[in-house]
Amino acid sequence: MLMKNPELKSLISEISPIKNQTWNDLALISELNSIQKMELLVKKDQSFTYEVFLIDGLLRCFDIDEKGNELTIGFYSERSFVAPYFMRNVNTKATYNIQAVQNCKVVLFNEPDFTKLRNKYQDLNELAHKVVHSEVCLRSYKDVLLSKRNLADKYLYFKEKFKVIEKEIAQVHIASYIGSDPVSLSRIKRKLLKEQS
């Protein structure tokens, strides 16, 4: 049971401190879940009424265009909440697909109950504000990345932001995140490597 898992409370408190009473109530509305590599946590347009905390692993948020191409929107690494904007719209339908890039462990918090607890506990409300702030920063980062003039600049900007997890991400997903294709990205990476040596 989550209540007996102080390590998990500690991980979430790294984002914003959570008091024991808040944690006890959160534990009652939560469940642990495992997602296998390549499995979808949620499919676009499905009803999804959970807040998601990623304990370990790596998640990818993506959409599919009218030609069937996957467009990577963002990545989430361990010890982070998946931003609500990426999870669902006002009708609780998933806004995007969210897939496990690696085997993942997540905690799912029932969203309607989570919202009630946010209104009850100031510390949980502060945590939620920090998650939303992170979401805004992520979207701003992506806007800046896409405004870069050439692919090399986009890749270097991506590399700087995701240097810790870059090796865990398939090249095809990196390419779709920065608005390219795997062949062009390989060419740029070879060119940059040559320039550094």
C-alpha cells in the first residue's frame, strides 16, 4: 500500500513538500501500475481520469498526423508528473497518446478525488501549481526549439535539455520531436561529430 511507502512520498516531496496527513489521504485514491516498454499508458480520445506520477522509466507523449506519421510532443523521465494538459481535455478525453519508452512504474491518482484534496490541502495545491509551471516551461521550451533555423541547432538544443535521457530515446522519436526524419538527423549527428574531432 502507498501509505507504507515512505520512499514514494519522498520522491513526490522532491517536487514540493507533502505533509503526512496529505499523503495518507492521497494513498487512499491511488494505485501502483506497471507499463511495459512500447505499451500505451493511454490512447488519444480515450477517457482518462487520473493524475500520473512516473516513479521510474521513460514516457513519450505523441500524436499521429493525417498521413499516419507519429509526432513526438514530449518526454517524461522518472520522478515527475505527466502534465495534465497532455493527459486530457475538459471532457476527460486523452489529448495525446502516451507510451512507455522503457518499462515504467507509475502511480495513478484518481483525478476528481485529487482535485478535492487539492482544495482541502494547501501543500497539495502548491504541488499542483509546480506541475503546471513545469508544463508551461516544457511548452515554452518546445516553442523555442521549433523556432531554431536549422536542424543542427534544433538537435543541439534538444541535446542540452535531454542530455540525461538522450541515449534512452530512439532516434526516430528524437527526429519527430525536433521536426525532422531519422536520416537527416543521422547526417547532422555525423557532421557534428566530425566537427568536434
